[in-house]
Amino acid sequence: AEPYSNPALYRFMVPVAAGAMLITLLEGSRVAAAYTLFHVPLFGMMVRWEVPLLLYCLISNLAVIHGISGYRRRTAPIQAGLILGAINAAAILALQGLPGAPSPVSHLAFQMACGFGGGVLVAVLVSFLLPLLESMFNILTDVRLLELSNLNNPLLRRLAVEAPGSYNHSVIVGTLAEAAAGAIGANALFCRGAAYYQDVGKMLKP
């Protein structure tokens, strides 16, 4: 029965923004924006240049690049995916106002639900693929840096027990390095993490 039996209505569930989210987390928002410039025309070719779908893809990609850039937690893709789903649904509602695009209310509601599901699907795919790509290409993301900078990390806890002086020194240096890096526009998270691990070798001879 309609609308569930209409395959065309499921197109908004395609996770078109998964690549943009992955590239933002792995390489940054600028590279992801460049990826979007190539991805959207290719997607347009696949959907025969249907304007609503083309605009939907563009909005979804730009929204996820902006939404994921400020997050530094493993749960970031899930949170961003839920937000993306809401933006997708709103975009579908807005696109129905284009000439020649109106559809029955039941179809509209179903398409909005598919758009929200597409955002959630993006989050699921990225959550699964991100650790694999980090390991495969040996990329140190901000999310991974934050995990390494956790003072409850087993290696840092061992340093605190076996060489407490070096541990306290490393924490202080990490705080100073983070502040200095922030002042000159460097990667403060990387500098803090590097400072934490600078003296782990002293555990052998405290």
C-alpha cells in the first residue's frame, strides 16, 4: 500500500553525507568541502539531475560538515547523525515547495521519516568505518588524540605509579604546551598529548 510500496520515496534514506562526515573527522572540514564539490555533481548524474534530490544532497553534506567539526568524542557521529536527520527532514519539507514537487501529505511524512532515517544511517556507517580507517591509514584524528590524552589511560596511570615526578612534570608541560599551541594556532590537542607521553621511558629508571 502507498506510500510504503513506492520505491521512489525511499531515495531520501540513502546516506549521501556519510563520505563528508568521514572525511571531516579524518582530514578536516576544508578537505570535506572539496570532496562535496565533486560528490554532488556525481550524485546529480546518478539521479538524472533531479533538482530536489540534488539540493537535498548538497544541504545534507554541508550540514554534516558544519555539525561534526566541533565534536571530539566517539559518540560525535551519533549526535551529529541525529541532528543531520532533523535537518534532512526539514530540507525535504522545504523542497516540496519547489514547482512541480508537491506530493500527498502521507508521501511527504514518509519522505521526511526516510530523511531522518538517512541521517541515523550515516551515523551508524561512520561509527563503524571510522576506527577501521584510522587504523588502516594510520591517521591520528582529534577523537583518537582525546582518547590518548585521557589521564586514565593505562600507560599514563602506570607512569603515575612508577615515576610520579615525571608524571607530574608531563602534566604541567602538557598544560603549557596546550596553551602555547592555542596561542599560535597549532594543534593544541596534539601538543598536549605529545607532552603527556614525552617521559614514559623514564619508567625503566625513575
